[in-house]
Amino acid sequence: MSNEIAKKLKCVAIRNGAEIWVEEEKIQALIENPNLISETKFIRIGEELINTADIIGIFSPETMEELTRRKNGEWKCKYGYW
């Protein structure tokens, strides 16, 4: 077991359905200034070159998990998933 702190990840969702998971501090500029996303230009995220016009959002792991569960037919209520 390691005492290392896990890094916060965010998902950059792309219009074609791709999900790019990246550490939050590496995309902090996009999170703090959403106007950068509305401009059409290419940015590098990790090893990927992305057109900012194709980014539909930057989401938390919890949001992406709920989206995946809904796509798989699972719904959440106050008692849990079913």
C-alpha cells in the first residue's frame, strides 16, 4: 500500500465521443478561462492535438461515471443504483 496522494483527474469530452483524461493542473488554464474553448484553435493535451471548437466540456470523474451508468441503463435514486 502506498501513501501517495492520488492526482485529481478531469475528463475533456470531445464532440466525436472521445474522452481524454488528464490531471486537473495540466488543463487549469482551460478551466479558469472557458473563453479559450470557444475560440477555434488547436491545443495540445498530453500527446493529443485537439481543436478547441470540438470540446463539449470538462467533467469530473463522478459526472462521467453517472453518464456511463445511464448509458448502460442504470439509474440512481436515494437508495443507490439500479
